[in-house]
Amino acid sequence: MYEKYERLLEQTGETTYQVCKATDIPESTISMWKDRCVKQGKDAKLSIDNLAKLAKHFNVPLEFFTEN
């Protein structure tokens, strides 16, 4: 799931800081998500509320994050 987020960042040229400011998701939440997914290799998920905020921000359906 985090990899999809990273792809969207690349496509839009945004930083996590910019996305967090626009969505009101704390940077610490994204950092913990990244840490669990990338460094610990776990299938960590964000809350559905935060995923909905990201989906809205990037103008993608919520299913973009939830489907394989």
C-alpha cells in the first residue's frame, strides 16, 4: 500500500510534507506507516479515514489503496 503512495508522490512531484499539510494527516502517521512497510516489511495499513483523505487529495478512488 505504501508503494502506491510513493508512486503518487512521484507522479505529482509532491512531498510528504505537502500532502500532510493539504490533508491534515500528521507527518508522524505517514512516517510510522513508511517505517512499518519499508523498514519492517509489514503490511501496515492506514486508517480508512486517512486513506480516504489521500484518495481525495490524489483524485483516485479509495480502492486504489485497498486493492492489490
